[in-house]
Amino acid sequence: MLKIENLCKRYGRFQAVNNLNLHIPKGEIFGFVGPNGAGKTTTMKIMCGLLSATSGKVIINDIDVIDKPRALKSKIGYMPDFFGVYDDLKVTEYMEFYASIYDIKGSERKKICMDLLELVDLVDKKDFYVDSLSRGMKQRLCLARSLVHNPDLLVLDEPASGMDPRARVEMKEILRTLRSMGKTIVVSSHILPELSELCTSLVIMEKGQAVMSGTVEEIVKKVYHSQIIRVKVIDKLEETIRVLQEYPNVDGVDTRGENVVEAAFKGDDKFMSDLLIRLVENNIPVVSFNQLDGSLEDIFMKVTASLEE
Ligand SMILES: Nc1ncnc2c1ncn2[C@@H]1O[C@H](COP(=O)(O)OP(=O)(O)O)[C@@H](O)[C@H]1O
Ligand SMILES: [Mg+2]
């Protein structure tokens, strides 16, 4: 769906994006994670054809954005990180205004606008002035307006910034719904745990570069050479520890409470499934067997710390 190749952007002498390469398959919720100033907004604007690159390519559905931004306009919905001021506009007028920009007319326009207000749960507010809405509502309205032309690709710059926890959960739900409707979503945030839950893949950006990219699981694996598996049993704790310790690639075993052990290991999914079989063959009464995720926050700190060295 979307490929970024050797993308660079300089503002004067300042290098905001530095040789970025990314591939985003169709149907993903792809996250851009990074601190302020990492280059997320710049990259997203270039992706949408709103800003020119200094060099490099952005290709969406085999079309070069930099050469032909017009051909792609109808395919992309962009939600900026900054919501403008709209003094005298009511919610429906705001939506209809954006729909009219895309030449959507008459009863079709009314229907699309109402359907979108329903999607973002703002039907109750349709006759309110935009400026009277809460920040979370404004952001949902902004999302709705970016959807008026039914784009395949949504580029959302910090859609949950400044929202309270409840509003964030609602925003995530809306994004999941949009994904289930077949849209590809690119979303940025500097709030990390949020994206690890929502996204299928992500890139960690720092100083205009991709420090790491891949599925959330891949990133966890890259950062943690050693992974942790937690096993809960009904009893036979000592035997469990023995079986785990005897298994190759298990580096250490710790007990956690009465019937729980954690083992550090190096290996892939096959390794984990073999380990579970081994436990069962040894008649260990396993209640649960799961891999512990490193929190994205931890990963991010590790990855960016290694950059400073
Ligand atoms: N129009 C501009 N002129 C000069 N520098 C800019 C401009 N826009 C952004 N920058 C700088 O480029 C860097 C990346 O900015 P941005 O893409 O907004 O990062 P992010 O969205 O990750 O916070 C920052 O250091 C920012 O100050
Ligand atoms: Mg930004």
C-alpha cells in the first residue's frame, strides 16, 4: 500500500527526516512513535502530498506522491495535529463544508455527514457550535471530516493528544472500527503504550530516523534478546522448575508466588510450543503458559538510550 524510500526533509540546514525507509501493507494500523521533534508530522505531511520532500520517494498504491499528489488526494484522509478555530460554524455545517470541498452534493452529502457523525458518536451535538465542543469531541469531529470522501488510507497525526483516558479508549475503538471497514491507518503518538495496544506494526522514530520498525512482537524480540515466559501450575512447582531448567536455551528460572514460575529464554514460537509439550509430557498440571510483553515504554527507553551512546 505505502512505501517510503530514502526520504529526507531539510528545513534550511536542519535535517528533520533523515533517510527514512518504511513499508506499510494494506489493512494495517501502523504507528509512528517518537518524542516531539522526531519528524513524525513532517513525514505524515509528505505522505499526504502537503509538503515536498528534499529527496526520496513516497509511493502509495504504486503512485508516486511526490510526482502526482493530485491523483492521490481522493485516496487519503488526513487529520492534522492542530485543530483550527471555527467561530460561527455548527457541527453539521462544518461537516458539510468539508464534504462540499470534495464535491459531494445534496442528499448524499447529508447522509454521509450524518453517518460519520454517528461513527464518531457526535449525533447529539450536531447543532452545537464547533467551538463549544470539548477537545475530545473536536478531535472526533476532525476525524469524521477526514473521512468525508471515503479514503482508503487514513493519516492521523496524534489523534488522541490531550484527551482524557476515556476519550482515548473511544478514539481507539473508532480506529479499530475503521480498520474493520478495510481502511489502512497510519497514526502517530508520543504516548507509547497506547500505540502498542492499538497498532499492528510500528516504527520508532528519533531525530528523523527510524530506530526500529516491525510488528510490536518483533520489536519486543529485537530489544529483548532474552524473553520471559510465565507458567502457572496447580502443584508440582519443583518439578516444573526442574523441567524448565533442563530445557536448552532457558537461561534462568524464578518463582513468582506459590504456583507461578518465570523462565528467561531465547527462542521463537516453535521453541515455546515445544517447551509446553515437554511440560505436559512430564505430567505438570499447567494452568497457564504465556509470554510476557515488554512494555513499549521500556523498549522505547532502551532503544533511544542506545542511540545516545
Ligand atoms: N516549518 C519548519 N521549519 C523549520 N523547522 C521545522 C519546521 N517544521 C518542523 N521543523 C522541525 O523539524 C523537526 C521535526 O518536526 P516534526 O516533524 O513536527 O516532529 P514531530 O511531529 O515528531 O514532533 C523539529 O525539530 C521541528 O522543530
Ligand atoms: Mg508532530
